[in-house]
Amino acid sequence: MTTQRRAIRNKRSRDRRERRRNWVRSCALATLAAAPAGPAAAGISGLCPDGSIYIVQRESQIPCPDSKQVAPHEIPPIRPELLPTPYTWKVWNERQDPNNPYNLIDAARQVRGLDGPGGAPPPGVAGAPPSEQVAALPQSGPAAPTLPSRPLDLGLSGDELRSLYQIVELTQESIPVQFARNTADGRGVFRVALARSGAFESRLRDAWESRGGLGGATVVLFTAVSKQPFAFHGNFTFVQEHMTYQPDATNARQLGVLQGRLGNLEGGEAVLGYIVLPETMDPALALDVYWNDRMTVARFGG
């Protein structure tokens, strides 16, 4: 009976060891199956000849020929012209480009209109009466916005306007938010600066109190100084996270001129104005500010 019990115990021990080995083997197989597939999942990073960067999983997905594969830590900074820009800012500049065929049509029509009714038609082309010529021309889309003809009257004295101008200029020493366009010889052509003034913001809120108010919007002052003839239209774009804002220069609730004018400026002219930012934009957080082909990051404070 003792021998029988010993055999039963030995069989039970062998069964337990076998079950333990099977369990360990199944755990190891499950771990290997769940592990990532080394190089196949690591990805491939590199540069294209145009300076753009790619990160793909397989070589067949590389978006350009003659690419250079580099490790992620070896990728150089992206060229500024390849950084993403706000779509509205890009569209505005395209519509203002004098070389855009859309604008060339209007310019050509104005030149033809200077000939007047007595102008001789080109050889071999019969001239129609002036009224028929005008009727045959299709409409050229929405007219260009009319810029303010004179500065807004907020009851500011000459000394107050000069003080506001100095506030913007002096603020650049501690919180610079400015743009500059220079010639090839290094002489300054045009300079734009922005700053915030709590006193003027309160003054503007009072002025708009009877016309719906400005709510919790932030007001920013800007100055523009022309050392040589330059076209300045106040085409600013502000970007914060997913929000993009482009103030309308024809709407004084969004952008107004306090001194000077918008448009074609002569050398030595100065412009002082303001921009009302949307309530959804926090002035204490970083704002990407665009002007023409320039961009800077600004913080205007809480």
C-alpha cells in the first residue's frame, strides 16, 4: 500500500511540473507575440531636396526621389518658408499681388479706359461705340475695399497722439513686437511696431460704449514709419492655437487709424493706429503675428 501511495504522489508531482512548464511556455509565446517588430515599427526619417522633412514606416512611402535618410536627432531646423502659415493670410497676399492675373485684368481695363472715345483701335480691329464696349465687359468681382480717407476723431490732442506713438516705440525695448523691410544696401525702408496701452484701451472702450461696446476684446496699438515710398494697407494676421484673425481695415471696430493714412506712403510719413483683437484671443498667451511676408511671436500681457 505504501508503494502504491508513493507512485500516486510521484505521478501527481510529474503532472504539476508538466502543467507549470506548459504555463511558462505559453506566457513566453504570448510575450513574444505582443512585442513590437523592431526595425519595421521604428520608422524612417529624412529630408527631401526641397528642404521638407518626412517620417514614414517603409521606404516605399518616402515622398521624393534622391532623399537623404537621417536619424531624428540629425534633422536640421525647418526652413522658415516651409513653415505652415495661416490660409487667410496667404489668400490676402495673393489677392493683393499686382502680378496676379486676376488683378492684371483690372489694371489693363483701366489703361484701355484712358484712351477715351476718340482712341484709335488697333489695326484690323473694328472699334465699337463706347457704350457697347462698356456693356461687353464682364464684371470683375467685388470692388477693392475703400480705406479710411482720414484719421478717426477720438478727441485725442496732438500731445496725446505723440505720447501713444512714444509708448509703442519705447515698449519695443522691453517687449519687442516689430517688423522691418530693408533694401539690399541695408537702409531701412519700412518699420512696423505693435504694443498695448491700457490707458488707450480704456479710452477706446468709452468711445464705443454708445455703439455696442467692445466687450472683453484686447486693443493693440501699431505704428508704421516709412523712410522711402511704400504701400502700407494694415494687412495683419493674428494666430493663436486654432484661431486665425485678420482685422478689416475698413471696419473701425476692428482696425482704425489715429494719425496718418493707409495706402501709398511717401518717405518720412508715419502712421499710428489700433487693432481690436477678438475676445477669444488671450493676450497673455503667445500670438503669431504676420505682416506681409514677415512673422513674429508676441505676448501683450494679461
